[in-house]
Amino acid sequence: MMKQRTKVFQLRLTPEEAALLKEKSASYSSVSHYIRSAVAEHSNIDVKKKLELINDLGLFYRKFQNEPSWAGGNLNQSVKRANELAVAGLLAPEYIQEVLMPAILEARKTLNGIKKELDAVTRKAVKL
């Protein structure tokens, strides 16, 4: 049995806010139904946390979608060139210090950053 609704709530809106509310509630049976649904949805903490997690995961994947490929490509080019020089007997110690090590360190920095952010998102997911 549904409880009878006897409480009235009054709300003051600007004309723009009223138009937006009417537009948003168009697919509901009434503005009241829309507001009750919104209150129920937004007061559910688990839903809010899950939506935040989905958003965080989306941001994570967009942010790091290409970075591992770029870091790996730069490192691959540097190592390939070092191998060519080593085979030719022309690998100077300066190349290792000035080209190869910075490429390795940059790749490590990128991967550590990705790992750190993924750990944070994972911790958030585990709490749910």
C-alpha cells in the first residue's frame, strides 16, 4: 500500500530555472515525480560513489590512453639506435648517458604515474 502524500513543499525559481525544470521533467508523469526520483537517486550514496568511480575511470583511460605507447615508442627508438651503434662498434658512453638513460627514466616516470593513479582509482573501487 502506497503512503498518501500530504506534505507540500514550496520552491521559488527564476523563469530560466522553472523552464529547465519543466524540460528535465518532461519524460516523467509530473514535476513532482521527477523531483522525488531525483531526490531518491541523489540521496543514494552508493549510486553517487559508483558514478564518481565510473567518471574517474573514464578520466584515467582518456588521460593515459596514448602515453604508454609514446613512452614505449621513444624508448624503442633509443634502444634500436643504441643496438645499431653497438653492432658497428660506435656506441659512445655519452649516447647512453645523454639519450638512452633519459628515455628509460621518462618511460619509468610515465609508467609510475599511471600506476599511482590506477592504484588510487582501485582503492576507491574497493571501498564500494
